[in-house]
Amino acid sequence: MASDLQFLELLHHIKNRLVKAGADDAVVSGAKVSGSQIKFVNNKIAKTGTEGIVNVGIFFVKDKKVVTTSFEEIAEITGDDPFDVAQLNILKGKADRIVDKLLLFSKPLQPKQDWFGIAKGPFNYRQIAGIYDSKIANLSAEDEVDLVEKGINATVSEGAKRCGGIFETSSGEGFLVTSGGVEAKQRGTSAYFSIRAMLEKDSSGHNTASARTLSGLDIEESAKFAGHIASLAKNPKHGQKGNYAVIFAPMAWGALLDRVADATSIFSVEAGISFFKDMLNKKVANQIVNIYDDPTLPGSYGSYSFDAEGVPTQKNALIEKGILKTYLHNTSTARKYRTKTTASAGLVSPGPANVVLEPGKASCDDLFKHIKKGLYITNVWYTRFQNYAAGDFSTIPRDGMFLIENGEIKQPLKNLRISENMIHLLQNISELASDSKQMTSWEIDIPVTTPHVLINDVKITKPTK
Amino acid sequence: MANELADFAIKHAASLGASYAEARLENTEADAFVAKNGVLEVSGFDTSLGLGIRFIVKNTLGFVSTNMLEKSKLKHLIEKAVKLTARSSKITDGVSLSKEPVEKAKYKVSQKKNVLDIRPEEKVGLLKDIESSLAETKISLPGRYLSLSSGVTKKYYVNSDGSVIESEIPRINFYYMLTILRGAKTAQRMWQYGSASGWEITDKWNLPSLLKSEAMALDKNLKDGVKPPVGVTDLVIGPEIAGIIAHESCGHPFEADRILGREAAQAGESYMTIDMIGKKFANPCVTLVDDPTVPGAFGYYLYDDEGVKARRRFLIKKGIISEILQNRETAATLKTHSNGSARASEFNKEAIIRMANTFFLPGEYKTEQELIEGVKSGVYIKNFMEWNIDDKRYNNRYVGAEAYLIKNGKITVPVISPAIEVTTPALYRSIDALAQNLEFHSASCGKGEPMQGIPVTHGGPSIRLRGLKLGK
């Protein structure tokens, strides 16, 4: 494949053309990604997937008119050998035509008056440890299949009758050049394993594992937990509506924490899809709640060295002792609000990347002991808002859900719904366990690390008929 | 050139031992415009071109995709994919595909005004017109998010059975989210309009007037709205809610891959079982279909992504469960034929069973008004905001946005957030009449892993539900 230097030369060529055309700002990014996937169903492999993708993205601002495009006619760059000058010139010619089209496209558009430019570099980047693993990049077909088999066997060993899920690996390189003087590149790997164990039609447990290194991926432990929950959820009964103390497992709370983190984006706030509008420096959660976004954590699933405009990533406190500390910004939105970028670009929409809810001191058992009558919810899905600005929403427990009485699991339940308000939930977090797990899942886009969480006074509804 | 690569890909897969192979080359050209609170946030255009190849090796299904349309790279990727798939045969039950007719076809949706010929200023002009129309209401609207995208997808599909299908389908998609503020109270509404048509469809939509009416209705709801009634009541729901019900509690659970457990770890399974086919499910007034061939519908297609000819599927016929959505894999398992339900959201995703355009057929009542006239005391729910359903599609919730009390057959005062929270069997049993005001609404439906958001339509006429209790 064409060398990194040649790829960077192409990106610089595009950026220089844009600058020459009068760009206020130009950001050109490139990525080469390869990945594989095994999907398993009812204890058997149902399908494999293999992917190889290369692309170039262009972000261009002239006279405050913001436009984007992508450039994918780059087959030349994907040949097995480094290409020669003639090939590079063909590519540059294609890129020039895209740039010309972009200029024509942007001409009649209206300016974004609140655009205030990208960051000025260059910057020094810290290498983040543990986000690339050649063992993932070079994982053999034999090893991939063996790992899936281990996962399946682990759920069955816990009593599950059948399981389904997915094992994905990905390896890629990202490049960035900007009119702000940035030239940056990074590489990374990731592995993701999701398994749902079923005992009967209404008895299931789900868990995922995600990591940047193969040694960090604990497939068997994750699979065992899914199998254990499925076994525990045997013969569920219809639950009753009411207000309960609820222990959320990391997968369940992670799906809601994802929404909490997303609501800190200044874009979400401006668009009316955040329940944190006008809440800066106000109490939005119980004082035991500390949430930060930290893409610099070694080996973490959402870690990366620089954001979409090339600013080195940093740790940002989102909620400290229950107080909302910041919205997430890129350079332009930060200038608009007379603050500093949080290195969270998204050039259009800044956002969180690697969210952590700080664990507490109690053991998970302690959380159970503190409940006279309550629920244990291991997963939720289909979170939808009636009003994002107010935070009113509902979501549906999925997989094992249990009635807790006097600190002990009494009965598996089914067919209930959490009908709540996000701020109410955050303010009623009463205890955080000391265990912590990083979660991504079908419902969790932003990697979140969370312990088991105890929340009081959670409104639970059920079908009226 | 790229078509030849698709042909080459299936031959190469066969040379490596594939007993079946198909290739899907997709080329999409599109543009998009996003306005937030009256400011054009970002605009852009994209071209994507890529190839997805599916094959069977050692009775195991493999898929490989790339946008690196270069022969040596493609060969290398196919070889890698075949190796992984062959190894995976160690733990498979074996896959087979139903035998289907070989198809040779070429079709395109004709456009009076090609979406790619419409200048950016005209597209932005539509967003500006909506902004002006909203401003005329003088209502406080602190959040206005508008997004408009349109494009054309050309597909070249070829399989080792001999099918070759070429298609060209344009799509336009408009999405909005409004926040209405009155005093300290807010209300929100998001919805989508989509169609597989040329730009001319935007004249029919009349979006500036539509959004203006909605903003005014929701403002009135905030101002005068009363709490929903407690106790058992009758409901009349508008076509938007009929559509979401059709999609969520009939379309999804009638997908054969969910019923067979193939989506268990993703979108879930189903309350449906194969032995329910032929059994009574609703009153005889209920007929519910999924039909990819409805012209202009957002989920329109004539051949699916397995090369099978599309047709109308009767999911519920006169209250009886009639048919489920099949692809070639589930059809082989269930010893039947595919009904053309396989689709992929883009070249680098496997084709899985998807709804296309799912809707209740019209009933015997001419108008919505006639349904309302038959309600002594109840609630009319025109549209909704919050909704969800469990992963077996049994436990539904639809919360009204614009809604009104019905007294003695007449619409009276607005109602705030009436919540229909009901099981699917009870919901379908409660339907006693349908009107003839059939409407189609569009959405992006999510399924699969990696997630595939795909254009669908859902709809129906207004529907009357008897004897339900609203949730809180």
C-alpha cells in the first residue's frame, strides 16, 4: 500500500489548494481501516465479515461558509506497491477537481456568522499507551474463531441454552493536516465482543467486552456474566408499577450515561437536545457524582491523541460533586462562548469520546444490602425522549431484571419500563459501587466506564392492558 | 470498469471454493444542508463508491467489502475473507439459500426535477422558507434544527446464479426538531419526511406550512392543555401513530431473522412464532401490509439486495396472521421462498431482512371525523414524540404530542402527553375501525450490527381503539 508519506503528501496538496483558493480554514483528514467480524447465532457462527476502507475527508470554510466533502476515488493509493510520481499526479488531479467542485458548491451559501475558526498549531502530541496492538492487527482466522468458541462455551457453562453475538476487530491509521499548521497521525486497534445468552424466551443476559489490546479483552468473563444473568432470570413474572430504588448494572446505566455525556456537547445545547441548557455551574446531580471525559487514558476504548482539528486531547471534568462544570467545545464554539476549547472537536458538533463515572467505595453487595424493596436492572434499550430540553424520557429494561427484597434477589421480572427524567435520575443517585467496567454496546455509542449505580425513587410503569 | 470488478469478484470467490457468490456495487452521490436556529451550520456533498461481496464457503456465509476498487487489493481481501469463513465452518450449522428465479433487470425512478441538478441555493431556500414561516407564528421557538439531504444511489448487483440487476433510485430526506417555549414550559417535536422521488416531491410536502401548523398546535397544547383522562377510554389515532404501530409491533416482529434468533444479540427476537401464522391476531377490519413497490415511498425498491423480485407482503389479512418477511437464508430454513425483504444500508453492510413500506390498509370509514363521531368520551392523538417497544415487540409505548379530548363525538381541548402503554395483543384487539385517509410517513429504521439505518415508510389511515387505559 502507498506509504504514509505519500498519503500525507496528498492531504497537504488538498489543503494547500484550499488555502490558495482563499480558505479561512481547511482541515483534511485521511483514514485507512481494516476490520473483521464474526457474527454468531444460537451457539453457531452465522456469518463473517472482512473490510478494507480508505477515505479522505475535507472541511473547508471560506467567508464563514462551512462546507464538507469526502474524496473516495483513490484506488491508486491502495495498490500493493508505493506508487510512482505519475500515479500521485493522477490522484492530485482528481483531488483538484473535487476542490473546484467544493468552491463552486460553497459560493452561493450563507455564512455561519458564529464560526470563529480552527485551532492554530502545530502541537506536540503525547503518545497514548496501549491503544495499538499488533496482536489485534494481525489476528489469525484460527484465533478469531477460537475466541468466539471460548465465549460461546463460557455462557453454556453458566447454564445458558443458546447465545448470540458478535466479535469485531479493527485496525487503522488516521492522518490530519490543517491550515492551522497541524500535521498529525496516529494508529489504533480495537476489539469488541458482545454476547447475549438465552435460557428461555423471556430469560436472557447480555454483556460486552471492549478493548484496544487483545490481552485487555476478557471474553470469557464477559460471557460468563451473560450466562449467569440468563440463568438467574428463569421464569420471570410480570412486574408492578411504582417508584423503586434501582441498582443499574454497568450495561444498563452505561446506556443512560451515554445520553448524559452527549447532552454536554454545546451543539446539543444549542440544538435543543440537551437537558443541561442554562445549567452550567449548577447542581445537576447528587454531590457524590463525578463524571469526566478523558480520551487520554492509556488503553481505553475511546482514547485518541488529537481531536478533529488537531488539538491534543485532554481530561475534562463534566460533572464535579454534582455540579455541571463545562460544555464540550471545539475552538470555534469556545471562542463564541469566550472559553477554551475542551479539545472535543467534531468540527460541526463537539462531543464526548471516553466518559468515566468515578466509582464509589461500596461493594456491589453493599448496594444490594441497602435495598428493602427495589429492582436490579442489567440492561436497557430503546431510550426515547418526550422532551430532550426537559429531560423527560422512557427506556425499557431488557434481559435479566429482578425484584430485590431485604437485600436479596427475590424474583426475576419482565415487561416493565423506566419512565423518568434525566435530571431527576442524576439527583437521585444515592450510591456508587467500587466496581467499574468500560462499556460499549448496541445502545452505547460513546464508550463509558461506570460502576453499578443505586438510584432512588425511579418511576417504573407497565402496560395498562 | 467498476462493474467488471464486481463480476471479477464473484468469479474470484468461486475460484477459491465458493459455492455461491454475489456482488453489489453501490455508487451514491448526495448533498446535505443543516440549519440550526436560522443559521446554516454546515453543507456538503459526498460521493461514495464501494463493493460488497457475499459468498458461501464450506457451507458458511462470508461477507467482504471495500471502497479500494483495485484488482490486487480486492483479490487480497477476498482471500482473507474466504480464509476466515472457511475456518469458521468449524462451528456452523451450515447455511443454504432458497432457490429463486434468475432475474435480469434494469430500472430507475424517473425524476421530473433531478435532485442532483437542483442548485444548493434552492435547497437552502427551502430551509429559509421554513424559517420565515415559523417566524410568522410569533411563537417562541428557541430550538430549530432542520436538515435536508438528497441524492441518487446506483446499484449493480450480480450473483453466481446468473442474476444481473441494475437500479437507480433518488432519495430526499428532511428531518426537523422544534422546541417550543411558553413561560417556563417547553414542548418538542421531531419528524421526518422522505421519499424516493425527484425534487418535485418537496412541492407536495409544503413543509413551511406543515411546520407552522405544528408549532401553533403545540404552542396551544402548552397553553391550554389538560391532563389525560384516567380510566378506560376510547382513542382515535392519526396516520403517523398508525404508521409507527405498524412498524414497531407488526413489521419488526414479523421479520423471520428475528423469529429464528439471528438478531437476538442486536435488535432482539419476537413475540411471534412460526406456528402463529394462520392464527387470528386482530379484528377482521385489520389488514396490514409491507410493500416495497409503492411508488415514491422512502423504502421503495423493485429487487432486493439478494436479487429477488419485490412484491406486496400481507402480514395481517383480515385479522389473520398471513405472512412474515423473508430473505433467502430464512426461506431456506423454513422451506419456503424469499419474499424479497433483504436490504443493506450501504455497500459495506450485509443484506438483512428489512421492512420497506409498512402500513394498515384503509378501512370502511370515509374520514377521520367519522371515527371521532363514534366516540362519546376519549382522546384523539394526532402525532407523537416519545415512543419505544421492548425487544420482543410486546410492550409498546407511544406518547402523544398534538392531542385533544373527544367529548360526544367532537374534538375539544388539547391534552398534554397522553401515553398509550399497552401490550401488542391488547393493542391489536382494541382496533375496531379504520378510516380511508391513508398517509405514508418516513423514517430511518435501525437494525443489524454494525448498525444499519435504512429508509422505510410506515403509515395507515386514522384508527379507532376501544377500551384502553392511558398510562402515566
